[in-house]
Amino acid sequence: MLVWGVAASVAAAEQAGVAPAVPARTASGVPDKDATCKTCHNASWVTPLLSIYQTRHGNRADSRTPGCQDCHGSSTTHVGDPGTSPDVVFGAKSKHLSAADARSASCLKCHESSVLPRANWNGSQHQTRGVACSDCHNIHAPDQKVLNKATQAEVCFTCHKAQRAQTRRISTHPLALTGMGTTAKMACSDCHNPHGSTGPTLLIKNSVNETCYTCHAEKRGPFLWEHSPVVDNCTNCHTPHGSTNPSLLKTRVPWLCQDCHSGDHGNQVNSGANLAGGNVTTVNGAQQPGAAAPRAQAGARACLNCHVLIHGSNHPAGSKFQR
């Protein structure tokens, strides 16, 4: 029969005729934080939690290192009666899981300080939707998935299913994807700050463009000739998590360009009118003399064949972003 709790452990020891294991106490007579908990939580047949001593939260050489009761509360009732729950329960599988705000408040006692600021957590999208620190972090694990670039996406995709599906498309950012054999060159946190942000959608910068420019600096400019939708927002043309089109484009060229350019030579692209190479004229399915070849029409549909400097141009004659 398994023995649970300090009181039960002491009773079992007395019944067996051996000296009970009394939890260590401090000079003031108060039970030592960790020794009290380790009376039960130190064996393979009980929930093993001592792996925390392989993490920063178990580093006894650091004066900032917390004890069990610093995170879980004094839990006086639990110590006396192991059938009750600790003051703060973090385990996701526990039926006594504490409220998200209570779990986060326990972490923020240390992690909202000037040393580790989380100033934007309160009011952030994660906090207001009931996400707690322990939903992403497992502080007892020596290797936290959310802190490892190679495994971080797995943790985020637990909730963000749509983004998980998008990253499986042919054009995507170089995340490490489970079962895809890819190498992590970046992680979700390179663009997003899960603890809160002053920008939209938890971005690490104040705007989409500023965030993109942290890697794509060559697109920043300033340019002599600027392309308005590029200056406005990168996501006007690109979808950041994944696309079935090259270069993370939202739609294939020329249809993407036609979203804005509907009054110039690209407005009749489906017929080939006014495009380079001229119109293709046929009678009873036969091409007429002097008409452009169908291949010329097909090639003209790729706007970027001519307008290659689409993000901006510094050439004096580059108002149309051509070569």
C-alpha cells in the first residue's frame, strides 16, 4: 500500500517500530520548504519531482532560487492531510488544477521583477484568454521544450492549430517541424513575444514591418521610389506562417497584383490584352498572322518578370520598379 503525506508517513513508521522521518526545520522551528515536500515527493513510486534540481529553479548556489512552497504556497492543510491539494496546483492533468490567474501570479512574484520584466503580461492576449505560465512552461523539466528553438513550435501548435497547418505548406519560414525533417533556423518567439507586446498579435516590435525587418533588412529602405503596399504592411502581399505560393505570397502573380492594379495594362490579364507581346487573335482556333505567340502572352502574365524591384527602387528611372 502506498503511503502519502507527511502525517501518513510518520504514522506508518511508528507502526513499523522505526523512528519516523521528521521533516527538517529551520532555526525558527518552521519546517524547511523543500525538506517537507521531499518527505513524500522523493521516490519513484510517488510523483517524482526532484528533476527540478537539474534546472535553474533548483540551483542552490543562486540566492534567488525558490523553494517548493514559494511556488505552491505554504500548503499547510496539504502537509497535514495529503488527501487535500496544495494551495497552488500546476499539473495540467490534475483535477484540482488551480485557476490560470493563480498559477501565473505565483510565477510573477519573481518574474515580474526588474530583473526579469514581464510588464506587458497583464492585459495581453494570452493572459486575457486564460493561458497560464505553466501551460507552456514545465519548470520541473531539465529541458523545457518551449525554451528550445528546435521544439518550441510544438508547444505553440498545441493551441495554434491553424498556424500548424500553414507551416506544412510548400513555402514557409524555417521552423523545425515534427516529422518533416527540417532544421530549426528560427522559432515562433523570433517574431512573437508570448508574454505580451505593445504591437499587434504579440509581435516583438511595434508593427508588422518592423518585425519583418529584423531579418529582412534589405527590404527596409528608404528607397527613392517606394511601393505603397510594401510601406504599409508586409502582410498585404505575404502570409507569414505558410503559403502554397512562392515567397509566402497570399495569391499567385498576377492575381495578387490585380488586387490593386485594376486600371492599367494588367487589368485584362486573363485575355492578354495590353500586355507585352500584344493580343493573341484567333479565328476558328487558328492563330492569325502577325499575332503574338501564346508563349509571349503566358510570359507576360508574370508581373515580376519586368517589375523585379517590387519592394522599392533607387534608380532614377525606377518609378515602375523595373530592371
